[in-house]
Amino acid sequence: MWFALHKLLCDRECRKKYQYTSYKKELILKITEENNLDKNTVEKLAQDRFSKGVKELNKLEASGLIEELIEKYPSKGKRSTTPAK
């Protein structure tokens, strides 16, 4: 399992296959807006955790950022993971 995770995170060809999707981008924006977060705060969190900006994250890293945002800034009600349209 660790080998597969390492390959996903470190292998350039694998990272290309798991690019950051528009769904993940919308979800990060939704969490940011719902919690009145400054976009620089989210950008700094991505930089601190992954040494790259939000737009450079791959799918796996974006999922990790989303998970961390949900943990740090829980919604008062049940959070929907469906982005606003």
C-alpha cells in the first residue's frame, strides 16, 4: 500500500493521471466561502502541507486539503459535499 501511495504522490506520470478536478476546486471554494475564509489562508494551508499552491495540487492532495479544511472549519449543520451550482 505504501508503495502505491508513494508512486501516486511522487511519480510524474501518475500525478498527471490524477490531476486536480473542477469538482475538487468547486468544493474547496465552497468550503472557503461557507466559512468566510480568506483565499490566502487556504493557499497558505496548501503551501504548508504540500509545498505548492491550491491550483498545483493533484487530485489526492486536493482531497487531503478538503479533509483538513472540513476538520478545521466544521459546518454548523451537516456539510454537503456537493458544490453549489
